[in-house]
Amino acid sequence: MTAASAPQVLAAGEQQPAKPTSVHHKRQALYGYAFISPAVVLFVAFIAGPMVFAIGLSFVAWDLLTPSQFVGLDNFARLVNDPLFGKAFGTTFVFAFASVVTHIVGGLLLALAANRVMTRALSYFLRTAVFFPFLISWAAVALLWKYILDPTFGLVAYYLSKIGITAPSWFSDPSWSLPAIVGIDFWHTIGFTFVILLAGLQTVPSTLVEAARTDGANTWQVFWHVTLPMMSPTVFFATVITFIGAFQIFEPMQIITGGGPDNSTMSIVMYLYQNGFQSFQVGYASAIAIVVFAVIMGVTILQFCFSRRWVHEQ
């Protein structure tokens, strides 16, 4: 008998380990499927299913009252020749770009300020004060700022008049309406970006900062060459999340300006809402939704591609 075929001799009291059976494997697999089934059901019901349904609707003309008619790519061809869609698309891109820039810059400044606070109580107060507006619903925030910025009886107009400045018509002047919405969005959502960037800032190893200062680097050089590269993955994540949220902006435009004046605050999602739920052009609205999804996906992929040049993984 060879050594390979010889039976293994067990020590006294030692038992031969039981080999897993096929029944055991099936039971483990069943447990796994049971645990993931709620997530799968929710994904199919609220994400995959509606997406497939929207893709199908984008090829038909349907007003919810009469039978649908297959029109092929006519809805997408109509988008190309729709000037209001082009304006809403451009306005949304401008808003998203402004939102990303203001959130990243403002969030970094707030995170640096909160990280430098020495007392723990003051640090908690600053974090709570900055993050608290994010907990308020968009409807409440929109109505609040609509009254605050009212040029007749708003608080801003009142205090500006005390120093001899006439408040502009924030929401009725096309040159001021979109910047006002950008400012309101910044006030409402900067807390989320701030918390993300503060968490990334606190992961920067203090030994690297101390080593840079020992080598004679000033505060700006430490931030630019040590702190920012080390927290670049966090900045990248905040950039992606901010763009995705900003490109889907809807509530402040709908509640405050209704897309005006002169469609200067018409966002692409608001235009989708008007076509789908007010004009009942369901097929055309679905085509807009597909374009929105494609743009967000495309920009996100580009961000991941360019991130290889400036994101430094630890």
C-alpha cells in the first residue's frame, strides 16, 4: 500500500471531519438567496422594472387616455429640434457645474475650519449647524427662501435698504434667478458635502503633515501637496455624488420660479415633469428620462476615467 493510498491514522479521541454534503451547500445557497431577496425585489420593482418600462415608452406616443402608438425614434428626433429642451439641458448643466464647484470649494473650507477648532463642544456645534439645513425638506427650504428673498418685504431686501442698496428681483430677473437657485441649493445641501469632506480630511495621516512642516513647508504647501492628494478619493466621491444630485434638481425651480422667468430656471427634470404629468406626453417624457440617465452615466464614466490622473489611492 502506497503512502498516498494509506488511510490516515487519527490520534486518540480525534474524529474524522465531516465532509460537506450537497444538501449542506444547497442550504447555504438558499440562506444566501433569502438574505438578498429583499434587495433584489426592491431593485426590480423600483429601479430595473421602471427603467425597462421607460425605455419601452420612449418608442411610443401615448397620452394615457388613448391607445399608444409605436413611433420608433421619433421622440428622440423631436428632442434634437426642441429649443426648450436644449435650453433646459444647458441650464441644468450650468447649475450642475456651479453646484459642484461651490460645494467642493465651500465644503473644503468648512471642513478645514471645523477641523481646526480646538474645543470639542464648538466642533460639534459647527458640524450640527452646517449639517442641519440638509435635514429640512426641499419644500420648506424653497418656501422659506422665497419669502426671505422677496424684493418687497423679504429680510434681505429690508436689510439692504438699511444700507442704501435696492434688492434685485431675485426670482423675476433672468440674470439673477439661476444664481439665486444655486445659492439656495448651496445653503441646503452643503452640509452633506461638508460631512463627507470632513471625514476624508480626518483620515489624512498626521505624520505626513508633521513631516512636511519639518521640511519647511508652509500651510498652503502642506494643504496642496499633502492634505489634498491624500483626501483626493473623498473629493472625487463628493464630486460624483454632487453632480448626480445637481443634474436631477427639480424642487426649488418648481416651487419658487416655476421654471421662469423666460425659462431661465427650467431644469431638465422639470421639463420632463411638465411633459409627462402636465401635458401627458408620456412617450416624449420617457425619451427625456432616457437622455438624463445617459448623460449622468456618461459624465460619471468620464469622471472615473479622468480620476486616474489626480486621485491618489492610499
